[in-house]
Amino acid sequence: MKNCRKWIAWLLAVVTLCLCLTGCDEGLDNEGRKIINVWHYWDDSESAFNRDIQKAVDDYQSRHPELLISLHTLPENEYRSKLGTSFSEEGGKEIDIFAFWGGYQTENLQELELLLPLNNYITDEIRGRVFEGGFSAFDQKDQIYALPAYSWASVLYCNTALFEQYELAIPETLEDVAAASKVFAEAGLTPLALGERDGWQLNMLFESILLRTTGADNVSAFLDGETGLADGAEFETATELFKAFQSNGALGEIPAAEDAQAADDTFLQGEAAMRLTGSWLVDRIKSTDDEELARKIKTIPFPKVTVENQSYGSLEESVGGYSHSFFVNNRTKHKDASAELCIYLSEVLGNSAEENGCGYSAWTKEPTGETELERGISKMTKESSSLIPSWDIFLSSQKVDDYVTCVSDVFNEEITTLEFLNKLKHLVEEAE
């Protein structure tokens, strides 16, 4: 009898193990709950994104006891490597939902059929809560692979106290910027703090000028492969206007000496009249101890371009856009549950970004505690007719460094305008 009990106990253990293994293979735990693995790269437990996503998952799971949601996070570089290895070797079998960037890299995943289209899960009610302009960031051939979470825009910040002191109007054109820069430089101020040492800062200046000179449609068409546009007069004009910032003193005496952080500091210390950067600077402005300076800062879209007294560019077009969201692995064992959770997390991410000053939610919501500065940028971003993401979203990671280098080279006149435009064409052609 004793041996019989041992045999029965062994048999039950084997059966339990088999059931557990079968459940795991089907994406279930030993209680029959669907296991949903969610990956993201906000690994700092003190960050608002980390906190808000954890709270959202806890709330969601409490309302869906049939799920077991498992959160995983790594630092950004390790995260990219982890996802790349997992998708290439195992089809991402440990990944159901993952945070990622739009553009080239997700386009590759889509081409490999590793992303689940969400069209069938986006109801009219959900669509009605999302700003329409954000959908284009994550669709391919009429398939939507993510919902926009939050957006950002490039903004020209102006210290109105300095403009008033030197009796200058807030610039409306690049000619106005150049004229004001001359006055500020003669007064020993930095006209426009940029931070050339960080390559993306120069990229933002070039992309803003090109957008004003050629228009959003042509920029998008170029990045989509119509490289012949770079042979036109508009691209050449934009490049020459960009190079002029090296010689007209608008960036100060030694622009290459500063990185983005130092440029922020220069502006927030009242030593620069203007600052070109992303909408995220508002968060630092809000937290500055100099309340009088904060009240004197005004934000405007990047100014228009004038050539031979003719004005170009729409102020409703900006460099920026929706570049972060959550995606679903097409090989997940629980497509419906993963898609519904993915959409929920996208809204959480967007609203969290707006609350913590990192961006502006793509989801309609009542603003809470916005300052006048925030309201201005929020309105500018949400009412934009077109937001063109930074080019590093369109280019492969291997080509981003080449792009940064050639922008710096033409700015510093180490290559000619023609050589620069040819390099841009090759980068886009190779990304196709």
C-alpha cells in the first residue's frame, strides 16, 4: 500500500507537470490564465513612465482576472539588442507586447510579418479619442500597427525680455532671425542657443529649414524614395540657408562648444535670446527658479523662409510627430487580449507623457494644470496639419551616424552643397 501511494503521488506529479508544460506551451499559467509578456525600455523605477505603466498594468489585470500580465524592462540599448535577438532567433516568443519607435525599424518587422495589424481592434469610439494626424506614423499599406501615444514638436523659444530690451520684434522669418542675431551678438549675447556638439541639434535646424523651404509633402516624398527632389532648387536653397547659420553669427561665437544640455542652460540663464529644440524643454522651464524668466518665454513655430521677398512654408507644419508607442508581436498566442491591452497602454503612455512634460498626448483628454506656455505648444502640436518625424526615425540605425556626419560636414563647409545632397540621396536609397 505504501509503494502504491508513492506510485500514485509520482503519477499525479507527472500529470501536473505535463499539464503545466502544455499550459506554458499554449501561453497559459498553471491556473489557466493567459500569460501576456509586456516589454518596455523605461527601466528607471523613479521615472513617470515606469510608474504609470506599472500602475496601469495592475489596474488592468485587476479587471481581467483571466490574464497574467508580466512586465519586463531593460535599459534602452540592451532593450534594442534583446528585441533584435529574440525576433531574429525565436520570432519573439517571449514577447507579446513591446514598446518601440516607428519608422524604419518597425517597417522591417512589418515586412517580416512580425507585427499584428490592429485595424480590427480600433473601434469608432477609440478612433474618436485619437487625434487623426497621429495614425500615419504607424501605418503601412492601410494597415495600422500601433496607435499614436504622444507627440513632440520642434519649437523656437524666445526670451521676450531680451527682445523688448533691444526693441526687436519676435521673428516671423529667417531674415528676422538673422537681423535680430546681429543685434544680440553685438551686445555680447548668444542669439540662438543650439548645441552643435550634439549632432541631432544640427539635424533639427537643417530639417526645420528644409521643411519651410520645400513643404511637408516634398520632405515626406523624398524620404519615401523620390530622391530626385534633392536635385531641385528648394533643397539647394535650404542647404545654403542652413550653412549661413555658421557664418552669420546666429549661433554665437563658438557654437560647437555646447551640447544640448549646455544650450538649454545658456537659454535658461538668460544669456541667449532664442533656443531651438523640442517641446520637452517646457518641463525644465516650469521647474526653473527664475519665475520671471519663465513668464517671459514665448514659443513660436520655426519661422518662415523668404527668398526674393517671397515667403515659403506653412507654420502649421513642424518637425516632430508621434514616434513612440506599443506594438503586438504577430506570433503571440493571445492576439485579441494582447491587442486590447496594447491599445490601452498606448493611451496610458500618451497621457503620462503629457502629465510629466515629455510630450503631448495623441488622445483627447481634459488638460489639467497646464501653464500658458504648455497650452501654446499643445495647441501648436495638436493643430499641426503635418508633423514630420526626425530623419533618424526613417533611416536605419546604421545610417543615422552617416546622416549626422554629413549634416555636420556641410555645415562646417567640409563638403559642398552638391556633395551633401548626393550623400542624402544615397542614404535614402540605401534605406529603401
